[in-house]
Amino acid sequence: MPSTTQASSKTYSEFAAPIRNGDKPSFDVHVYFNQDNEQEVQLAADLRKSIEQEFPELVVYKTHHKPVGPHPIGQFEVAIFTPAQFGALVPWLAIHHGPLSIVVHPNTGVALRDHTQSAMWLGDRLSLNTGIFDKHKKMDELAVKLAELREAQDLPEDIV
């Protein structure tokens, strides 16, 4: 057990930049299922219900029974706002996801990077439709530069 007299990292209470902190989700968790497979549809519905019971404070969004955005098959999304929520939900999902694939990605304002380089997978990795992010590429590049400037100048997130 670590010493309690040592100072703790501030990342126990807030996510490291450029991950969002505040009233918008810091991380998204997408739970995937094959919408044409009744067993997987039921497994996803059961997992969703378990998440809602075990973590009533979390926001669980609508279940999509078809591909939406970069997501190639049916899925539902869970929003994570705090490091404590992340630390509770992700290990729980590692044990309870069964055969379903899950991607966990940060929200930094750079959608392509968030869904690819910075994403973590539980279960089998799926191929996301990242082509939809092409139209956002220039904005993503500007967001990265802005984050770098903020960090270099030690500016808060709300200052542009």
C-alpha cells in the first residue's frame, strides 16, 4: 500500500490537459454489439442495465441499433466526467464486458486522434469509420496548436 504521507498527483481529481474537465464528458465509452445478432443485442442490453444499476451517477446515452458516425455496428455510449468515475467504471467493464468490444477514448477536441491513437480497447478491436473525421481535420490541427500554446503559456482552458 502506498504511503499516505506523500503528496498525490492532481490527476486523481482532474484529467491532464488536453483532456476536457468540467461539464462536458472527459471520456466516452462505446459498447459495441452486432445489431443482427440477437444474443449480442441482449448481452448489450443486459450490460447497459448493469451499468445503470451499478453506476447511477453516470450518463448513459441512447442505444443505436445501426452504425452511427465512426461506429461500424450498434453501440451505446457512457460519459465519464471525473477521474474517479473512470477509475471505477473501466476496471468494472474489464471484468463484465463479456464478448462485447468496448472503446474508451478521451475528448480533447481532436476527434481523429481521440478515436485512434488515444483510444483504449476492451475485447476485440473494431475498425472505426475514421473517414468521417476528414472534414474536421483542419479544426483538429488548430485545436492541437491551441492546446500546445495554452500549455506553453500555462493558460486555463477557457482562455482562447
